[in-house]
Amino acid sequence: MSAWSEDLIPIDRAKTLDGLFVQRVRRSPDRVAYRHFERNRGWSELTWAEMGRLVARWHQALAQEALELGDRVAILLRNSPEWVVLDQAALSLGLITVPLYTDDRAENAVFILRDAAVKLLVIQDAGRWRRLAAVLGDVPWPLRVVILEASPAANELAAADPRVVVAAGWLPDAAPALVQRDGDPNGLATIVYTSGTAGRPKGVMLSHRNILGNAHGALAAIDCYQEDRFLSFLPLSHALERTAGYYLPMMAGASVAFARSVVQLAEDMQEIRPTVIIAVPRVFERVHRRIQDQMASRPAPIRWSLRLAVASGWRVFLREQGRGGWHPLLLLWPLLRRKVAAQVLSKLGGQLRVAVSGGAALPGDVARTFIGLGLPLLQGYGLTETSPVISFNPLNDNIPESVGVPLRGIRLRIGADDELLVKGENVMLGYWNNHAATAQVLSQDGWLRTGDQARLQGRHLFITGRLKDILVLSNGEKVPPADLEMAITMDPLLEQVVVLGEGHSYLAALLVLNADLWPALAQELGLDPERPESLEDPRLNKVVLKRIRSALHGFPGYAKIRRATLTLEPWSIDNGLLTPTLKVKRSTVMTRYQQAIERMYRMDA
């Protein structure tokens, strides 16, 4: 470990998020801060000093606008150095940043612009502004729109609308060096709107201290070095990526590379060879499924060797964690690690020393496979309202079934109905313009109701359910649909699912089939994959229900799904059935498929 060195910036020296940036520029001017891909140049690097000069230019441009302390500035950009630059420039003037998702529907973005009364918006390109403007109508917000990417279309929009400017012409060529301001650490830094799986999103108000304390707490639990390379692919609008993939590496002096896209992620892994990645479970599930699909077509000895490598590596993991004794499989690990595990992990760059999964529950089979192959995969837990990290598993005390150990300074307790309550400096200030919603979840003495059911076992936290998502059957049985849905989607045929049953005597499901696997299955059953009626064929329904039963074999008998409605249309952000963080909007899906649901429960009347 002699090649690894720490250079942490203390919170009391940073004081604010923009102060953290100024301190980093001073301490590491010549170190690489960010890597990004440019269409005609390939991968480029920016040092902290170069980032400092860019932020100074944006700071001066913002200072020339009619903005006052506390005004809101919205960011609608892809992950890039410019995202960081705008965030830092705005914060350095005491402005409040409001991140927007680039893939979100225009209607959702407009709601946020209106709700936060955003004064200035920086947007990626002309096309995105056209789509937004069409929905925005005559609303006075924002007062200024800055289009980042120069183009003839952007110039036309700027010429036609006095609100609109193109960044290249709006920015000064140079600006005085940034000076750290004397900002209030407890002041509002950002409003992060929740995904809104039910109803309108709420604006979570987070202070500088909320986020700085959360990043520092995570660094107290796991080492991060100047030599670490983060690969950023979760949207920076996502609270996990912003705190753990942006402010945390800045605090530690590590570098960050911005992935080009999820489609090109495998190539970027090979190019960047990251040492740290932060992802949601869906990413690990997709890689796991790809491994399984590739193995299905390989000779039996190769499939057997992979299973043996996972089993052997898992035994090594348990022994290293102090939870397993000696086993003959331990003798095989050195060979299997070199010949099998290393070959698989090389697809992830081969240099990962930490992989963090958060945002939702990580399926046990997925965790076991990656950990068995030698990947240090750590599951964590948090909420946007907690800046966002509450807990995660330490490397030397990793219980994959748990969501880890609470960060230093965070207090937990179990309330009524086993609800997890959280208190600490990471807990939000409240919801923007929504005192009623704030009062529902935040007590006067600072305890936050998470809405998640949990239990504490030793120092580890286990999430056992979700209060709002519990289905109560007519016989009184309570079923957590998320657990069933996770198990069902481990079947490669069943791409997406919503389990139903509230108030009924049995469970049913809405299912999206994998479009790539559907034609072969249809042919096997003698069905025409092009005919919509094929999805309603009783033979297909019988096969799907059998596969669901297999997936749910470990669940109680009352958790049996008796009816299913099948579709090939994916639930996506574009059709309004997924949030920007890729969570299914249960209520919206149920409204969309109301007639199908009624048919499934007609005989239950």
C-alpha cells in the first residue's frame, strides 16, 4: 500500500461545498481532477488548477446576472466537468443549485422549475431547451437560459429569445482567481427533488454541512486515496452520485472520470480501469445477467469452473470476515482466482478495490456471485433526505444481506411498526415550500421517519420492508411486494414486474417480458411472436406462472402469484412509468393497466 496516499480536507477548513473546492485547488493544483471524453479528441484530462480557472469564469458570468443570495440555479447537463463547474460557481456566490435529470420528462422538469422559482437554467443543448420551452409556456421562470453546446440551432434560439444565451459567448475569456467566501455551513446549498414514485416530487433541502458531514462520515468508514480513480455513470442529479461520486473524491483528492453512456460503460471500464465505482443494483444485475447469458452457451466444463470459482471465493470471503472455518474449497481459490475470477473481473477494468451498491436492495445471488469472484462489493442504504448515506458495509465487516453499519454520528432507532428513525447532521433541513410534508416525516427534535421497516442486529442494519408498499391481503396476510419483485426479475425472461393484491385474496402481477427472449419462447409454444394475442395465450400464461413459482420457492405459501398480465412494452422514463432513477412508478403503472388488473381480479369479486 506504499503507493497509496491520503490527503483529506477537514470539514472545518472547507466550511462549505464551494470552500471544499477552493481548498482542493490550493492543495492539489497539478493533480488530475477529471477525465472526460471529447468527440474529436478522445479522453482529456483537467487538473484542479484548470478546473479552478473554469469555475472562476462561470463565477464571474453568474455574478453579472441579476441574481441575489439564495436564488435558485438549475442544472440540466450530462455528467461532465461543466456540471461540477456550474455547481461550484453557483455555490461560490451563495446561490442554491437545483439538479435536473437529463432523461426526465419535460413536464417533470417544468414542475421543478416552477416550484423552485428557478432564476437561471443551464441546459445541455438547443433540442432540450426547445422541448422544455414548449411545455414551459409563458411562466416567467427562468429569467436566463444558458445553452452549453454551441450550434446553429442554439444561436437561432438566442437571437429569437432575449432570455437565451450560448455559453461560449456568455462566458468571459478569463476571470480573477476564486477566493474562499465566508459562507454559512448550515445554509441551504441545494434542493434535490425526489424521484416521485407516487405523486409530485418533493424538493429536499440540504445544507453545506449536511453533505460535507455525510461525505466525511463515509471517508471515516472506508479509506479513499489520491490515487483512486472513480468512474461516474449514475446521474449527478442522483444524491448518491453527487455526494459519494463528486464531493467525497474532492474531499479525498481522488480523480473522477465521466463515463460516456451506459451503453459504452464496458468500454469505459477497460479504458479508465477504475478503482472505485458507485452504482445502483440494476447495474450489477445487468452485468450478472450478461455473465449468466454468456455462460449458458459455453461448454459444461466452463460453466462448472465458474460455479466452482464463486463457491470457492465465497468460502474465502467468509473466512476473511471471521464467519467461516476451513474448507477444502479454500485450496482451489488461488488457481480459480487466476484462471477464472480474474478473467471475469477484467471486464470491469481489473483494478476495482471497492464497488458500492445503493439506492435499492441488492439481490443476494448477485452479491454472492460478485463477492465470490473477489469483487469487494459493499451494499449501503440511504435517502435523499439524509444527504444521502445512512449506512454501508465496511470492507472488514461485510454482511451482504445487511445494508451495513451506520456512519459515525448517525443515530438509529426502531419506532412504531418497526419503522427506522434516523437522526444526525446528515438529515435534511426540510422540504422546499412544503411544511405539511416536512412535519409528517421530521420531528421537532430532529428524528426523520424513513418509511422503511428495519431491524438492528449487533451493529448491522437490515431493511425488512417498506411501510407504504406493504400489501395487505383480504385474509390479513401482509406481503412486501419489493421482495417478490426482486426475486421474479432474477429470471431473465421477466424484465419488469409489479406485484398486486391489496385487499384481494390472492396476488397477481403485471409483467414486461424480455423482448430478446420472447420470440424463441413463442416459437417453442407454437405462437406467433408478432401477434399481440399471443401474450394472452393460456399456454404462455401457464409457463410464466410456473417460472414465477420457481423464483418464489423460498417465500411463504400465501405469497403465491395466481394471475399475470404480460406485455412487451418496456416501462421507461419516456412513457412515464419509470422515475429518472429507474424506479417503477407503481401507481402510474396500475392506472395504465387498470382494465387488465380488473380482469385478473374479476373472479375474486
